[in-house]
Amino acid sequence: MTIGELAGRFGLATHVLRHWETMGLLAPGRVAGGQRRYGQADLERVAIILIGKEAGLGLRQLSALLSTSNPMDRPDLLREHVAELERRIAQAQTAKELIEHALSCPHSFDECPHANERIASRIPPP
């Protein structure tokens, strides 16, 4: 299939597939005149890339994972990503708790002991 057909199957812009090719994520075949041609393996590869992106992996991480015959050959990269996800989850949980407190606090903002503590803790010492 052509680049337009492949992009259309996934609802992607063709420039996205070209970018993925420059990143080494895709390696389409070529026909006379240099036009790209994609097959079943490319369909599966795009699906894998999209799944990886949904998992929060960046294109460089995906390139490293997909450069091996088995992405599980890079447990170091996967562990690093899990640690980053855990950090982001903790950060989001803290933000959620802060907002929930603000919504349930009986005090006005300037009288809230919790808000005052948070503000004081963010002011750097002289």
C-alpha cells in the first residue's frame, strides 16, 4: 500500500510516517521512482509504535526497543520508563490531593493552614 493508504488506515498524517522513517522506526520498501510501499509487517509496526506511544514511550525509546528482534531485550529501558511513570503518577496524585483539599476546605484560601504551609514551603530561604 502507499504511504497515504497506510496513514489513512490509522488516521495519521503522512508526514508522521515519514518522520518515523527518519527516526528508524519504519523501513518501507521502494518501487521504481522511489515511492514507498508498505505491507502487513508495516501495519503491525505502526500498531506497535502507537501502542508504545500510548504507554508514554518517546520515539527515541521506541527506536531503541524496536531496534532489537525482541523489545524485551531492553529491560533497562523499560525499567527506566516505569520509574518515570511512577514519578509522574506520584506527582499527579499529589496534585489531585491538593485540589481535593481546596474543594473541601472550610477556610478561605488565605486562612487555610494547609495552603499557608504549602506556600511557605515553596518560598526559598534568603
